[in-house]
Amino acid sequence: MQRTAMDSYRQEKIQKFEEFIDRRLKPDLVRAIAERSDLRKNIENLEKNSVTSLRTLVNLGSEVYMQADVPDTKRIFVDIGLGFHVEFTWSEALNFISQREEKLSRQIEDYTRLIASIKAQIKLVCEGIRELLQLPAEKPLPERVF
């Protein structure tokens, strides 16, 4: 059976969504979870040890570090994306971390459902065309595993 222009367009769209998930969303999720987990562990350690001040190294960029004294650790600045930082209390930061992880997970789930829906539509259209042309059923292609 020859592919129709619509079928080709949809296949291309599916491929773009799959590439977006694989190249952008999944790595973003892994990186965000790792960063947020590190931040969560640091905040929990500050709380557990009742740390009120500390001395640390701050990355100024290009792996150039400077020693910094933090006189009051009750409030911290958290990178929320696009170069913006927000001042949070420890509990607010922990809440933000959880919300951010949930949002990234939902985005991946949404795109995965969209891809499945588009694939189902393609299969339905191809089956309809096959029936209209009275062609024998094709062998199914192996599904790509995410």
C-alpha cells in the first residue's frame, strides 16, 4: 500500500514528538531530578544539623569558584529557570522542588499519550484505506519502546 501524504505527515510528526521526548524532556527530567534531589538533601541536612550559617564555594562561571560566607541560612535562592532565582524558606524550597518534579513528569506523560493517540489514528486511517482498496492486511511493524 502506498503511503498517503497525510500518513507521511503524521509519521513525521510522531518522529518529531518522540525525538523531543528523547532529546529534551527525558534529559531535562533526569537533570532536574538530580539537581532538585541534591538541593533537597542539602536543605534537609541544614535542617537536621540546625545550621544557621556556613562557608561554601560558589561557582562564578566557567568553573571558577569563590569562597562565600552565608551568615543566615534560613532563606535560600533557588534557580527556577530562564536565569531567574527566587528567595525561599527551606520549606518553600522543598515544596517548589516537589512541584517542579511533578510538572516535568506530567509533561513526559502528556507527550507519550499524544504520540500513542497519533499512532492509533494513523493505524485507523491505514486500515480504512486498506479496506477501501480491498488489500490484504499488512504485517504489523514492531512498536518502538520508549
